Amino acid sequence: MSTSTPSARARHSPGSRSRRILRASSFPPRPDHWNVQAGWTRYLYHPDGSSSYEHAEYPDFNGQAEEMLMFDVEALPAYSPYAVMA
């Protein structure tokens, strides 16, 4: 029988490092224009506050593969009977 509490187990679970990183992260502003096409899109934010986008072969940050991805999945029954990744 384990003597650790549920909160102690949660702090040391396989996803706990990822959760800590996500909580400490700041998110970029919403792009000026959403690019709607198949594949990955990289949104770029400029010092003047504007944004642009470009096609990306895979998600990366400063040339290194991303360690964590977050997806926004919507249920849009009028559009599709399946979940739609936003």
C-alpha cells in the first residue's frame, strides 16, 4: 500500500513536468489572420505588433523540435460529425 497522498503522486506523475512547464508559459497573441490549409503553420509575431505566417514542415522552436504541443479540438456538428482540430 502506498503512503503517498494523491497530491504527492500527481506532482511526480509522468506528465507533471509538462504541466509545470505549461503553467509557467506565456502564450503569444492571436494572429491577425488564421491560415486555413492542411499541414503545419508557423505564426510569426513582429515588434510592431503585427503578425504573419509561413508553412512549416514540422513544429519547431529555434530550429529544435518542439517538446510539447497543445491542440484545440472543437465539436462542430454543423460542419462535421467528427471532432475538428482548430
